Amino acid sequence: MTLVPGTEALARLAEERVDHRFKGLPPDAGGLTVGELAAQRRNLFSDGFATPVLALSAERLEHNLALMETYAERHGLAFAPHGKTSMAPQLFQRQVEHGAWGITLAVPHQVRVARAFGTRRVFLANELVDAPALRWIAAELERDADFRFVCYVDSVRGVGLMDAALKGTSRPVDVVVELAAGEGARTGVRTEAECAAVADAVAGTETLRLVGVAGYEGEVPEADPDRVHAYLRRLVALAVEFDAAGRFAGSDEIVVSAGGSAWFDAVADVFATVPELSRPALKLLRSGAYVSHDDGHYREITPFNRVPGEGALEPAFRLWAQVVSRPSPEQAFANAGKRDAAYDLHLPFAQVVRRDGTERPATGIEVTGLSDQHTWLRTAPGADLEVGDWVGLGLSHPCTSFDKWQLIPVAEADGTVVDYIRTYF
């Protein structure tokens, strides 16, 4: 299993003491270890948890993990979900247990977190030109023969900076040329001719080894199915061209990688057409938001809307806030805000109200704004909402939900908290 060396580090997470660092946890749990608190199986609603508190659904989390495992297997894809979404080593472990090849990351700090908890395969979806970070990566490769690390290159200058930082290292760093998704898109080499120049620069070093090509179809300008498919076909064609030119001679396999959370169906379609190459193709999908999914942006754009026969992801987050002010029949305020809830893509969505142990739909209640520590609620005539009620909020954008919470309860449908997820942002 990919994470075996980090088993002890993961186990030690249960030994961390519960204290003031962790929002929402029961005040009377202070001094317990996380493991001791989990063993108590407290109820989220009746056993001392304080609002605001973010919870993950145990059942929906497991459903999403299993669904993407099955999807990747069905389409012959290796899976390296993007770990920046959660930055939670416990979830990295569960993703690997559900068949993931490894974990995708974005910056050196994230790689350090993953390595501290034993992740053996890392795909860094960025060009890495920071010299201290490169030297640390080289030391990790030297220390652990089983560590596999792959990162982007997207410029001749970047290759030069990497080479200079890695001089004297014994094991080359594996790289893939990133093909940009189009003019004006994010990172990546803009043309195939420039890709060849970057590949030539890699070949001129002893510190780097070219092992494939990669890109991110989510940045295709004015993305639609035709444009996304066309870009992915360019990516596959680049791999075929590089292979025919012998550019992957030093590699045991050829990496072809793409896949965010909006177009992984297109990736599956086009990667199914990868022809036989001189070496086995590692067709690597990197979608990450699936792990918790959401009630907003990703619910709207998930490819499962286009291919419902493949299944459906389920939103696993719910933020619980308490009504602390009801100044008028049209307005109420709850005690969660920008410090607690994602708001960069959509505001939270009022879903349910709990009072005296009874839960009902949040009919006539709408979130209209967030202050630092307040949720602004508009209430329609007749909306049943009182000071002291708990409001369950759905969130949009997993990446900016996880990062506001260091320790997240995992609750079963009846509110029993069975685990706690530690994040490292």
C-alpha cells in the first residue's frame, strides 16, 4: 500500500490533544486526545459541540471515494486526486485505499505534508523552480528508493533553474511537459514547437528525466465539450509525437495526465484513444473536489450531470451555525461567517433548521451575505426561525471549505461523530 511508511504518523494524529486550536469541538473535551474523543462517539447535536461547527458526512464521504474508484477502474485510468482540496493525510490514505495511484499536489509545502505521512507517489501539478525545495525533493528521492515524484516543466528557463538547483544529485527528477490549454489560459507551454524546445532542454540535463506530458483542461478558454476534447486530443498527439521521436527513452512508462473536476468525462473519452506506445501509458486523472463534493459550484459542473448512468457524487459538507439575532421578521443572523464558510464561488445555502432535536427544511430562509463572523439571513413571511435554532448550511467549493478548519468531525446520519479529520494548510 502506498502509505505504509506513514502509518505511525497517521496513528499519532489520534494522540493530539483537543484544545482551543480546534473550532466547534465540545469545550468539556479539552485535554482529551482526538482518539479518546472519537471513542466517545458523541452526538454532534446533543453532546456539547459548539457552533459554528463544520461536519463531514461519513456515509457520503465513503460513497464519493468508492464512486471515483469505480469510475477510474471502468475507464482504465490511474487516479492521483488533487490533495490541495483537503490537505488531510487521513483522506489521502483513504483515497489510496480506494485505488489511487498517488496524490497530486501544487506547492512544496503540500509535498512535505504528504511525505510526513508516508505518501510514496506525488504528482506536482506545477513547475518547481524553488532551489531549496528542489534540493529537499532530491534528498527525499535519495533517501527513499520507493518515492516517485513527477512535476511539470513549462519553460526552457525553468528547466535551467531546476538543473542548476539539482546539480550533483544522484537521482534525476521526473518531469512532464505541460501543454497550455489555450492562449490566455493559465500555465503551460503555448505551442507544440515550444513544447519540443522544453523537451530538448530537459534532454540536455543529467538532473531531469522526461517521462510524459500533462495539462489541465479546466483552463480551456470558453470551454465546451468540443473545445475540451480538441485540447485533450492535442495533448495525446503530443505524447505520440514525443514517443515517436524517442524522447521518453529513459522512462519505463509514459505519463499522460489531465483532469480537473469539471471535465473528467472528456479526459476518459480522449484517453481511451491513446494508441499503443513504445512503453506502457500511465493515463493519470487528477480530479480532487469529488472527495467532499459540494452544494454549489461543483454540483453544477460535475461531469456526472452529463453521464448520469455513471453514478452521482453526494455533497458531504454541512456547516452548522446558530441563530443569534432575529431583529426583524425579514432578517436573522447566525454565528458563522467568512472565517468558517467558503464564499469565493457562491454564498452558503440554508438547507435545514434544527430545534429541540427536530430537523426540518429551511423553507423561506436565504443566505444573503457573510461578515467575518455572521451569516446574513433573509426570512420570507411565515418562515419559522428563532434565536437559538441551528441552521445547517450547504457550501460551495471544497478547497476553500477545508482550509478554514483544522479538525473536522465526521458524523453519521444520526449525528454520531465517528472520526475527526486533521488538515494541514
